[in-house]
Amino acid sequence: MSAILIDGKQVAKDIKAELKQKVEILREKGVVPGLAAVLIGDDPASATYVNSKARACEKLGVFSEIIKRPAETTQDEVESIVRELNYRDDIDGILVQSPLPKHLNEFAVTLLIDPRKDVDGFHPHSVGCLLLGRPTFRSCTPYGVIELMRRYDINPTGREVVVLGRSNIVGKPMAAMLMQKNKMANATVTVAHSRTADIAGVCRRADILIAAIGQPLFVKVDMVKDGAVIIDVGINRIEDPSSEKGYRLVGDVDFDACVEKASFITPVPGGVGPMTIAMLLTNTVQSAGRRAGLEE
């Protein structure tokens, strides 16, 4: 029997519809949520991503501002932009699009973002509060994974979860969210990575396998337990002469084989990907709610 497909596109659409209602309530109180994106350089993927965020904001009635600067922008100039955004009352969320040009210190820039506007959830204050189980902005991609599981009634409580990958953006915050003492958590979490011995054996233990290792089609069917839930965070471009573009997008999981063995599975594209922007918008609207006195 084929797995149930977890439709991230539809869930993201539902979340945006819910957020639109919240934005309307905020606007009635004279508060317009505002998101600022800082884009340094001319990386095409970064530009595409930032523009998609701006379009999503426009559809919701969220004010969006893109601050573009050339690749040769100095550290002082970038930091000055962030400081100015920290003090602006019309901006509830600040994101500095990664990667920055190599001559810039990305961590130093992140440290300057006001934690109250850290809607990406990357500031050490946010990361620390997440680990401690305190209220905070959660990193958008793992937050999106949690929301997908919640809306598909996939409760991780008491289950063995293997997170494949240990990045600061997905793997580490994902593990931290799942081990907390709250709803949609309480899991027994293992983080596997490139140095894990018998990585296939570790994956086979998983009731829920979350793949975020950045290796196309890495997870094969013999690495998956019967009836496991598979969440594929990866998005990789591989050559495909039969495609008009000459390539196709695949995840970290061999979807075609694993779909027959899993109970639930996310497709790529259309699974976790659409959730990242949805949760960024969720964090931004939440931040605006605090400004309006509607959120703690």
C-alpha cells in the first residue's frame, strides 16, 4: 500500500488563509505587520527566494521591504542597515538572506538583529530559548515540519525519531523541538550525520525519519522501517536529459521506492518546501501581534 502524501502546498495555503484573517484584525487596530529582507550581492537563488517572500507578504497584506546592496558592501554598511531596522516601528521581522558574500561575517550580522524581530529564528537568543523550552521564534523549516505533522495527526510523543543531518538551520533545531516537554514533541530523538556508524541501521529504527542531509536520494528503501513516517527536507537538483530544463528536483529520499513502504511521506517538491515561507509569515504576524498587545 502506498504512503499517504503529506501535501505541504495545501497546508501552506491553509496557514496563509488563517494568517490573512489575523492580519486583518491587526490592521483594524492600526498595526500593519512589516517584514524587511536584506539581500547582499546577486545570487540568483537568494534573489528568487526573497522575491517569493515579498509576493507572499503582499497577498496577506503584510508590508514588505527588500533592501538590496551590491556584493562589495562592507561589514559596517550591512551592520548599519540591521541597526536601523531594529529601531523602525514599522518592521516586525528582519531577515538577512544567506549566504552573504565571503568577506562578510554572517554570524556577527545575526548577533545584531533584535531578538524580538528574529523571525528566522537564527539568533543565539532564539536558539537558546528553543533548547530551554522557552517561548521564542522557531527556525522556519523545522517549525514547518512540526506543523505538517500536527495537521496530519502524526504525533511524535513516545516515538523514535531519527533526524538525518545536523545543520544549524534544520537538524539541530529540529531535534531540539522534538525533545521538548510539550505537544507535538516528547520524542526519543537521534541525530545521525556523516560520521554516524551504521547510518542505515540507525535510520531503520525510526518511527519518524526526517531527512535533511543534503544528499540526493540518499535514503534508500532498505534504510526505512515498514510503516515509518518520512519527512524529506532535502531539495537537490540532478541532471535529467528528459526534462525541458535539463534537470529535476529530488529530495534526500528515494521517493519512488520508499513511498511503497512508508505510512506517510512528503514529496519533493511540494512537501516541506512551501512551509518555510508560511512559517516565516507566521513568525512575522506573531511579532506584529506583540506590537499590538495581542501576543505575549
